[in-house]
Amino acid sequence: MIKIEAIVRPEKVNQVTAALLDVGCGGFHYQNVTGQGRQQGVEVFTGRGGQTATRAAMPKTIITTVVQDDQQATVVEAIIAAAKTGDEGAIGDGKIFISSVSDAIRVRTNESGEDVL
Amino acid sequence: MIKIEAIVRPEKVNQVTAALLDVGCGGFHYQNVTGQGRQQGVEVFTGRGGQTATRAAMPKTIITTVVQDDQQATVVEAIIAAAKTGDEGAIGDGKIFISSVSDAIRVRTNESGEDVL
Amino acid sequence: MIKIEAIVRPEKVNQVTAALLDVGCGGFHYQNVTGQGRQQGVEVFTGRGGQTATRAAMPKTIITTVVQDDQQATVVEAIIAAAKTGDEGAIGDGKIFISSVSDAIRVRTNESGEDVL
Amino acid sequence: MDSGNMAWMLTASALVLFMTPGLAFFYGGLVRAKNIVNTIMLSFIAMGVVSIVWVLWGYSLAFGPGGSFIGNFDHFALNGIAADDGETLIFVVFQMMFAIITPALITGAFAERFKFSTYMIFLVLWVTLVYAPVCHWVWAADGWLFERGALDFAGGTVVHINAGIAAVAAAWLVGKRRNIDRGVEPHSVPFVVLGAGMLWFGWFGFNAGSGLAANALAANAFLVTNVAAASAAVSWTIIAQIKTGKFSAVGAASGAVAGLVAITPASGFVDVVGALAIGIGAGAICYGAVLIRAKVSLDDALEVFPVHGIGGIWGALATGIFAVEAIGGTAGLLEGNGAQMTEQFIAVIATLIYSFIVSVIILKVLDVIPGLGLRVSEKDEDAGLDISLHGERGYVHDGAD
Amino acid sequence: MDSGNMAWMLTASALVLFMTPGLAFFYGGLVRAKNIVNTIMLSFIAMGVVSIVWVLWGYSLAFGPGGSFIGNFDHFALNGIAADDGETLIFVVFQMMFAIITPALITGAFAERFKFSTYMIFLVLWVTLVYAPVCHWVWAADGWLFERGALDFAGGTVVHINAGIAAVAAAWLVGKRRNIDRGVEPHSVPFVVLGAGMLWFGWFGFNAGSGLAANALAANAFLVTNVAAASAAVSWTIIAQIKTGKFSAVGAASGAVAGLVAITPASGFVDVVGALAIGIGAGAICYGAVLIRAKVSLDDALEVFPVHGIGGIWGALATGIFAVEAIGGTAGLLEGNGAQMTEQFIAVIATLIYSFIVSVIILKVLDVIPGLGLRVSEKDEDAGLDISLHGERGYVHDGAD
Amino acid sequence: MDSGNMAWMLTASALVLFMTPGLAFFYGGLVRAKNIVNTIMLSFIAMGVVSIVWVLWGYSLAFGPGGSFIGNFDHFALNGIAADDGETLIFVVFQMMFAIITPALITGAFAERFKFSTYMIFLVLWVTLVYAPVCHWVWAADGWLFERGALDFAGGTVVHINAGIAAVAAAWLVGKRRNIDRGVEPHSVPFVVLGAGMLWFGWFGFNAGSGLAANALAANAFLVTNVAAASAAVSWTIIAQIKTGKFSAVGAASGAVAGLVAITPASGFVDVVGALAIGIGAGAICYGAVLIRAKVSLDDALEVFPVHGIGGIWGALATGIFAVEAIGGTAGLLEGNGAQMTEQFIAVIATLIYSFIVSVIILKVLDVIPGLGLRVSEKDEDAGLDISLHGERGYVHDGAD
Ligand SMILES: Nc1ncnc2c1ncn2[C@@H]1O[C@H](COP(=O)(O)OP(=O)(O)O)[C@@H](O)[C@H]1O
Ligand SMILES: Nc1ncnc2c1ncn2[C@@H]1O[C@H](COP(=O)(O)OP(=O)(O)O)[C@@H](O)[C@H]1O
Ligand SMILES: Nc1ncnc2c1ncn2[C@@H]1O[C@H](COP(=O)(O)OP(=O)(O)O)[C@@H](O)[C@H]1O
């Protein structure tokens, strides 16, 4: 079992989660984070609206799904297709991290293993 | 060291965290996420309250605790006991994922290893 | 590749993220969580402000960065330096967990591996 | 009614109406985030349901001719009120706003677990069977308490004691919330203070409007209202600080409301010194009442009885103590008129008994009617009433939306 | 103008001004969190821009002498209004507040995607070319609709139909929002209800102030305004509940607004029974209109036409149906004066046609002017207008701040 | 006082009271989420503490007979004011609301780091030693500035310059906040605009109530108040847009407040053209002042001096420039009365000097009293004042509650 964590633009969440379901992911969860990578900062007003400051850390959403090892390629591809801005992509489109999960348990039934996903 | 991530119903957080302390977990943290699994969607109003739409992704809370390897069974059992709806359980009660952690460090003291947990 | 997750006091986030950039981290993301460890609870008012209750779970922020294996020591040191309260540290300063990441992919370019970080 | 008095009564009516959204936010901030929509809606829909009941038969029962106990249906749908009778029309309006907020106050007792459909019917029954009669007793020219000379300038008995004791009945019959052993932290302190600010603002219409004129009595009522709210906010805050070491904002807001409750019956009768005493007393007494309430098993979730019930009783008695003849025409205990205290006692006791009993009966009946019932299912309560009853989440901030 | 009437008109003007922040929150709660600042700002800046336009030339065009179609520039910068002419000064003020909220209402149609710089110019043009003339037709002594005898007490045609149909033009020309196939959940139901509460409160100034006096007519207008809002809130809530099983708070709030819209033209002419009919009708009709709107491809994002357009049309016609001679001096259909319906129809149709055509022309022109254009870029829309146009995030709760 | 004037003064008093919760939200939205409760509470408790001080001795010191510098204790606890003297009673009330909001304005300077217990004592001392005397100078019949003929219709010097310069003293003595090098993003823009909306609404009572009557002067004051707020909101917004490319909502709200501040002293003396000039000037000048303030090391956290101090000075001088004899009975510079400018200057300078010195003394004394002190500990500041001083979190949305 592997965990796939995709950090994407918040406005892409609906597309990415739809794509996950399309390729047969059994579930996922997502949450808002603030993230910074190579993306250039945006200018925001501070204080009473006179001054501005540059913030490089931007709102992102991290979508996590645990899948079977052999689903990695399909899922990653699906995420990329859904999360990319246009055909070219744009800085800040996000990253995907893969790590291994040793077990999964379903609370409702105590089942564990790949069936749970 | 292992990381136990339990995605549970938000209303179960107090019970689950109490259970974690009971079985000797040294610490945990939790946060709200939106998650979707097999749970059937709920109908919510959209726009000005005339139309409705079905949302399958529901508010969940993910509770994370890092424990020693040999605590896995006890902790998982405790979480399940606390997070299950009734005796039967209900769809949407959540899932638990286990993964390995290679090290833990305490900021305050620079200590590392199992003592930190 | 390793994932470094630092749970720190919310008021330390700016210092910690600045320290990460200083030591050459390519990116990070953070989010608010509620956490409990050895930290003693604080008293909060409940209901209509007459009664109080002790809450041991306190607002924390978790900062996640994925880096190359050999950066572990530098990054952890930087985080500790930035997140510690005073020279002594104080209970509740937080913890850092290390785990391994098997791959990283950049959404924009499909690149993968260490170059992505 | 001259244009000046009419101008003030139009304004005062708008101000009192604005109290109900204020209450929605005051109560809404105190509950858990998963029940914010429900809590706000309990107040908001009262503006809808009670307005209709009031113009159809509520006003007629409360102020129509009848007996010393209740009016009749002569003014059904405002029948018989001439289009150019501004004085009566604005009185209907002003009183409507009181009828709206009174049952909305009760909702604090059963917050986070009451069935909404049942509540809508409860509103109709309670305004008809409890509010209208008690209002008639105290304020109608032929009401029995009015005739005895009980003083209630702006609704200490009619509104606050009445709602406060009905809240006890409701909290008792609907039972304790699930999973609240750790206490409930208010999910939005800003909303609590926003609500308190709106209530304080609107209360000037409530009290200074209750003389139905823009005159010195109104100015005095306005003054003492502000002073009582202020001194109760300060006294609650300081007492809580002494006890806990912290300055609770929810406490300050609750203190202000307690002071406003207590000055309500007195606002046409006392001077600024009386107002200070009433306010300081209200902060202390209601704070203590909250602590006691927390010790008994009654889950009056948002402390309706400790604040409105006890605050109202304190105000009713304090009116008897501090009334100044030069202001409202009636002397109180301190000016040597001990007899007034008796009347105040009678009004309090009568309201407590009547309202409690009839509220219990109404709720019991609603509980057994098939398809109604008082309480939502455990599942709905756990998930939060917003999603389960209203199909709405209070706050949607996730990336997907 | 005596002091009582002046007191009421000062108050009423303040109340109507307060509706625009109310609208900001009502609309703001309905959009996604990434567009809250923009949505609020669309209303707030209208208070700025339109006030200036109004005192410079808007008032003069609307109420200055001229012809039956539009005034002239005689009162440019309020030229010729004496400093001691309180009656005219307060009329300028009161009417200014109407001119502010009308274009603010339109913003609901193009929420979440309109260019802010273009909007500021749109405000100037629309108030000048659409609002001022229609206002002149209906309310100026020499306006052609006024002379024909069309009834519009507080702005059913001038404000609501006018804004509602301009909303159709705007939603059509700016096009559909991106990525809304799943529907948009309101990001803050509390804000929606807060806004509705502020609107309801302020609307008493709107309607009960429109007689320009504190008298029985104002009291009646106040009464029927409250009753219509209440009954529409209840009817929308119940109908939606029957259809979906849930009690939508946004629905209750929308119902209240629909009722307030519908009673606006009628509030000086109907009695409480008429108000009940108008309110119940408004809740049902506007709810249905929202459902129909969702089926056509017009992305009138916050349902301006279904609520203000359809609600306003219903109100204008209902005024013709339910007008009671004893109240406003004109009988309606039910009292045998069928002819009034014709006038109401003419006013509705004229406003619909004129406002739609001129709004389309204004928007088309703004669209083609280099550097302007109606719609933000896809990138800005996706990222949210708050960050991209305003350099502000609505809510900053992360640990770093 | 006739019923019409009384009606308006009752309303105006309620409106001014409502400004303080407005300020709580305006300021509250600007701070970081961890200090929202504290910031709101700083305003809210002023409603408590100052009301008590005012009726006990504040009013008497400000308006009691005495000398040209300060009143005396003749009216301690409103002693000697007859129960039927509505005119005096409502004046006490109306002025009380001004005494409440003035020190609340100061709190913006020391937001996010001031000790709450010290603040409660500061309120008592500052209202007694600074507010009451300055108020006496300007508005009491025997005040020295009043006798010289300085114009301050609604409180430009008494309220805004006074609070603005005290804010400098406070920001200086309490010192800079920790960890703000990256600037502080307002944590809730909606709350900022909500607060601005409430302030704008309440300000009609502030300015149009300051003539103590419902007449043409009040109507004019209302008109110019709205126009100045509007034009300052627009001018600030546009200037900031030119400089940064973004339309800041916080800027628009700040501009509106700056315009309201600047028109305050002038509102009984200028016409609509003067109001446009004052408003546009206020937006530009206060925006510039904010930019300059950001360059000096004074951490006036929420820009109290740039907006209220500078805005108030601009308003005081502009009153001397734009006063129109036909409106307020005094001509200004543009009508050839250059001498008025001298009086305006003297009033400004006297207030700046007196308020600054006495504020410094008060704060210095409070700083050295054992157990008090101005500033919270570093630990408390880092953790946020809500948890550490108030035992409350502003927002609790986590799953556990
Ligand atoms: N090394 C990293 N560890 C954790 N998160 C990262 C890392 N690098 C980037 N991220 C996350 O991914 C997001 C997108 O990264 P960014 O570098 O801006 O985009 P791109 O990869 O297209 O250049 C960042 O905002 C951040 O949340
Ligand atoms: N494969 C998965 N990866 C990540 N999270 C998951 C996965 N499957 C389920 N979840 C999370 O667990 C929650 C409960 O899952 P669900 O399937 O509804 O319950 P059950 O397992 O009882 O049928 C989901 O809402 C989601 O947050
Ligand atoms: N075993 C654990 N698993 C996950 N998170 C933990 C664990 N122990 C501590 N934490 C997190 O770290 C934070 C700091 O821990 P705490 O024990 O209070 O500090 P310290 O390590 O300085 O004593 C906690 O609030 C919690 O969020």
C-alpha cells in the first residue's frame, strides 16, 4: 500500500477528486494548507490597507489517498492531468509525494489490508 | 516507531483522544479534513437555497499519533472502540493507516528516538 | 528522500519557515492542528463564561518539508533553532518526525525524483 | 399620536426587531460550529412564524377586550383597527416585536438538539397559550396583574421571567445534550459579542420605547438601561476575573445582557443610582446563577434561566425596591412603599407557575404526537443539526468550494 | 417639515444606508470564500461612488425639473437648495440611499467574475442613464408613469424590477462562472442571515420612510412590511422543506428578502391581509423562480432576477390587486378598480424594457473599451478575486499570522 | 424639548452607542486571529466602564459649572437633574456615548499587547483627566475654546484629535509588537467592513445628532457626513489602486472612516461642495499619513493617529476653510473669514499638547505601579492575548468541539 499526497491549487480540488474516483481510488481526504515552493509571491495589503507585503506562501490543498502499490502510475497520471494549469502547466501547480503505508484498517469492520482501500 | 493516522467522524474526536491517552500514547494531533470513501453523500443546499446537490465528501477529522512499534495493536484497538458508531459500526466511521517513522526529535531538548514519544 | 514534519507553536511559523529557506529547503507547507503532548492544559471558559475547563490539546502548526536524505541533520537543526522558546525551551515547543518518501513528482512538468524538491 | 412620538415608536419597533437577529448571533456564537445554522435559524424563523400569529390572533388575545385573564378574537387579523389609527397600528407593531423575541429566548435552553419541525409548532402554541395571556395580565388595561398595580415597564415578567421558566421546562423535557462532559467552548466569541452589541443597541427601543412616547420618561429609561447594562457587564467581568484570573469576553457580554434583563421592568421607574445597583446586582447574581446551574443536571444549554429567569426576577423585585415616585409615579421600598414588593412578588410567582405548567403541557403534547417529538436522533445530534436538519454547513472554507 | 417627521426621515435614511452593508453580507455569505472580499466590496464601494454621483448630478436628473422622461442639471451639486430647506435636504439624502442600493443589488448577478475597475465606471453610468430616468418616471411630479397613476410606494419598479432586469443583462453578457457544475455551497450561512437581518431592519426605513412622514401611513407600511417578510420567509421555508426534507436557513433568509421586495411597492396601499397574501405569494413564486433559473443557462449567480425581478413584478401587480382605498387613497382590483392593473402592467413593462436595453448597451460599451472589459482572466477567477483584484484574503487564520 | 427632537436624540444616542461594537469589529478584523477576543473586548468593556464613570462624575466634570478649564462635582451621580428634565437627561446620554467611543479609539494603537487590567484603570483615569477637560473646553458654555469661538460641531478635537494623539503616547510607551516584520495581514476583512458599515451608520447619530434637534441643520449634517465618507472611501481606494494595482477593501473602509473623522467637526458648518473637498482630502491625506507612519518606528498598530489624529486635524482646519455662514452661522476662510483659522489652529494645538502630556503621565504612572504595567509578557504576547488574558479562543472549529 502506498500513500499518495498531492499538493495542488485549491481551485483544482474538484477536478482532482473526480479524477481519483474515475481511476478507481477507494477514498481520499483533503485539507487546506499554506505552501511555498518556487512560486513567486503575491502582494497583499497589510495593516490598514496602505502598505503591502509579498507573501510567497500561498493557499494550497493537499489531497491524500492510500492505494495499492500497482495503482501508483495510474493515480499519479490522473492527478497530474487534473491539476495542471493549461497544457503547459504553471509554477505553483503543485507536487505529489509517494510513501509507503504498512497497513490499513477499517474502523467499522476491523478489516485490514488492501481490501480496506 | 510508527505513525497511526485515524480518519474518524468529527464528533468522535473527544472519545478517540481520551482513549489514546488511556492506552498510554504520549501525544497526538488532529485536524479537520474533508473526506470521501464509501459513505453515501448528503444533500446540501446550494446557491440561494432553492437547489440542492449531493456531496459525498464529508467533514472528517484525522488524528495522528506516533507510537512505538509494539503499541500498534493496542492503539488501533482503542481507536476502533472509540470511533465506531454503536456496536455495528456505520459506513463513514473511518479508516486507520499505519506507516513507519524513522526518527522523532523533541524540539525543547534535542532528544531523539523512542523516548520522545 | 525524507519527509520532515515539525509540530511547532503557531507563533513560530514565520521563524521556522524562514529558517527552512535559509538552509536551502526547496519548499514546504504548513497547517494548523490541535495537539497534545506533555504540555499542561490551559484553562478556557466554557458555556456562557461562568465555568471554565482545562484543555490540554492546544493550537499547534505542523510544517512539512520533503528533502534529500543528507539534508536531515541541517534541516532538523534549523527547525530546532527557530522553534525553541528561549535558550531553555519550554514544554510544548513541539516535535519533529522523520519518515521516508519513495518518490516526488512535479505536477507542472511530470519530472520526478530528487530534482523536484 | 404626534409625529415626534410616532417617529420614536417607529424607530423603537425597528430596534426591537433587530434584537432577534442579535440574539441569533449571541446564541449562535455560543454553540459548536456544527450547530450554528440551527441556532441562528431558531431565532430567525421566530420572526416569521410569530409575526403571522401575532397579526392573526396573538394581538387580539393579548390586548383585545376579554377578561382579566386573556383577550378575545375581536381583532382577529387586526379586524376593527382603522387605517388612520396610527396609535394602535404602531402599538400592534411594537408589541409584535416583543412576542417574537420572547420564544426566541427560550431556544437557548434546548439548543443543539431540538427538532426544528416541532419547534415551528411550538412557536405557534406557546405564543398563543403562554405569551398572549401573560402579556394580557400585565399590560392590558383589564389584566389582573395590571389592575393590582404590578410594575413591569418593558417586560421583565412578560418577556424574561416568562421565557426563563419556559426554558427550564424545555431543557428538562428535551434532556441533556450528548457528549458535553468536557464543557462546550463557544465556537465564535466574535459572534457572541456582535450579538450582545446588537441586543444592547436594540434594547434602547425595548425599554425607552415602552412609554410609547418620546419624552423625559423615555430619556430616563434610555439612561438607566445603558447604565444597568454597563455596570452588569463590569461586575460580571470583574467577579469572573477574581474567580478565574481571566477576563472573559463572553462573560462581559453575558453580564451586559443580564443587566439589560434586570433593568427592563424597572426602566420606567428608577433613577441612575437604582440602575447602578440593579446592574451591579444583576452581574453578580446571574453569574452566581450560572455557576449553580452548572452544578445541577439541567442542561439549559445557553443559560436562559440563570440570565433571563433569575435576572428577570431580580429586576422585578428591584423595581419594587428602587422605584422613585418622581420618575414613574410609584414609590418603591426605599421610598417607604413596602406594599409594592408584594405586588411584584405576586407577578413573579404567577408568571413562574403559569408559564412553567403550560409550557410543560405544550411540550409533552408535542412529544407524543406521532411524527413530531422533541428531540432529534442521536445520529443527527452527533453529526450536527446543520447538516442533518438544514442541509447546510455553517462555514465552507475547503479548497473544493 | 416638523421635527417629528424630520426625526423619522433622518432615522429612515440611516436605516436605508445600513441596508447596503447588509446586502454586502447577504451576498458575501453566498459566494465561495475566495471571493468574499470582492463581493462585499461591490456593495461597499457603491456607497462611495453613487453618493458622489447623486449629489453632483444624479439627484438633479432624477428630481430636477425637466420633462416627463428625465430631469435636468439645474440642481447640479445641489445648486439652488437652500441651507434651511430641511425638507428638500432630507429628501436628497433619503433618495440617495435608494440610488446606492439599487446597483449594488445587480452585483449578485455577476458575482465571482466581474472586473472591479469596470464596475466602478458601470456604477456611474448605470445610475446616470438607467436609475435616474426610471426614478424620474415613477416618482418625480412630472414623470410620465407618476402622471399616469402607477403605484410604487417605495421602489418596486424603480429599485427591484430595475435592478432585477439589469441583472439579467449583466449575467448574460459576463457569462457563466467557471467550474460551478457541482453547485456552489454558500461559504458562510451566518453572514447570509446577518445580512438578511440587517436588510429586514433597514427595510423599515425603506418602506415606512417612503411616505416622508411619521404618521399612520408609516405605521401601516411598517406593519405590512414586517408581515410580508415574515410570511414569505415561512412560505419559502416550508415549500423548500416539503421538496427536500430540510429547513434551509439560506432559504428562510431569501424568502424574507423576497417578501420585503414584493411588499415594497405595496406598503403604502395594502392592509395586513394583503400583506399576508403578498408575502406568502412572494415566498412561493420566488422559490419557483429560483428553481426555473437553475434550469436555464443564465448564471445569475445570486438569483437577483428570480428574487428582485420576479419578486418586484409580483409586488407591482399585487399592489394593483390588493390596494385598499382607505389606506393609500387608491383602490385595487379586489375593491373593483381593475384599471389600476393596467397602470401597474405598463410600469412593469416599461421598466423591464428600458432598463434591459440600456444596461446591455452600457455593458457592451464597457466591454469593448480597451483596458476595461467585463470579465477577469481565467487565472484570476480560478485563484479567487480577493487575492487577484484586491490583494487581500478574506480570512487569515494560519499559524503564520 | 419637543417630541420630534427628543425622538431624534433618542435615536441618535442609540446610533452612537452602536458605533462602539462597530469599532470592535473594525479593529478586530485588522488584528491576528489570536488577538480577536482581546481587541473586541477593549472596545466592549469601554461601554461598561465609561458609562459608569460618566454618570458618576464624568458628566459633571465635563458639563457641570466650574471654570473655563473643567467642571466640578455638582452633578455627581447626576445629582440635581430633575426626572422630568428630558432635555438634560438625553444630553447626558448622548454625550455619554461620545465619552465611550473616544478611549475605545485609542485601543487601536496598543492592540495585540496591552495588559487588560491596566487598561480598565486607564479608562477611568483617561476619561476623567483628559476627556472631561477637553470636552469642557470645547463644548461647555464656559469652556475657554468654546468662548474663543473654535468650531467643533461633533467632536473633531474632543474625540478624534484627542484620541489620535493619546494613541501616539500609548504606542510609544507600550513599544513595538514582537514579530511583525513581515507585516500583519488583517485576519478577517469581512469584520473590518462590517465594523466600517456599523460606524458609518452610527456616525449619522454622531454628526446629525450634534445639533440636538431634528431640523434642517441635522439634515445638512447627515448629507455632508455621507458625502464625505463616500468621497474619502473612493479617493483612498483609487490612490491605493494607482500605487499598488489592487483595490483594497480595508483601504476603502479606512477611507470611509477617515472621511467620517474629517467631516465630524465640519458637519454643522459646511455644504455639500465642502464635504466633497473634505472627503477627497481626507482619503488622500490619511492614506499618505499611513504610509509615513509605516516608515517611522512607532507601532501605532491600527493607525489611530494617521486616521483619527491627522484626519481630525484636517477636519478642524477644513472647517475653518469651508465654513458657510448660511449653514452654521460662521463664515470660513473661503468666505473671507481668515480669523476663524486661528481659532481652529489654537483648538488643535491645545488639544494635541494637553492630551499628549496627560496621556503620557497617566501611562507612565500605570507602568510603575506594582502589579500593573502596560505590557503583557512575551509569552502571553506570542501565544496570543485571547488565550492568555481572556481564557477564550476567538474561533473554535476543530472536530473536538
Ligand atoms: N520540498 C517540498 N516539501 C513539501 N512541500 C513542497 C515542497 N516543494 C513544494 N511543496 C509544495 O508544493 C507547492 C507547489 O510548489 P511550487 O514549487 O510552487 O510549484 P512548482 O513545482 O510547479 O514549481 C508549494 O506551494 C508547496 O506547498
Ligand atoms: N483510500 C483512502 N485513502 C485516504 N483516505 C481514505 C481512503 N478511504 C477512506 N478514506 C477516508 O476515510 C473516511 C471513511 O471512509 P468510508 O469508506 O466512508 O467509511 P467505511 O470505511 O466505514 O466504509 C473517508 O471519508 C475518507 O476520509
Ligand atoms: N507521539 C506524538 N505523536 C504525534 N504528535 C505528538 C506526539 N507527541 C507530541 N506531539 C505533538 O507535539 C506537540 C508538543 O508536544 P509536548 O509534549 O507538549 O512538547 P514537549 O515535547 O516540549 O514536551 C503536541 O502538542 C502534539 O501536537
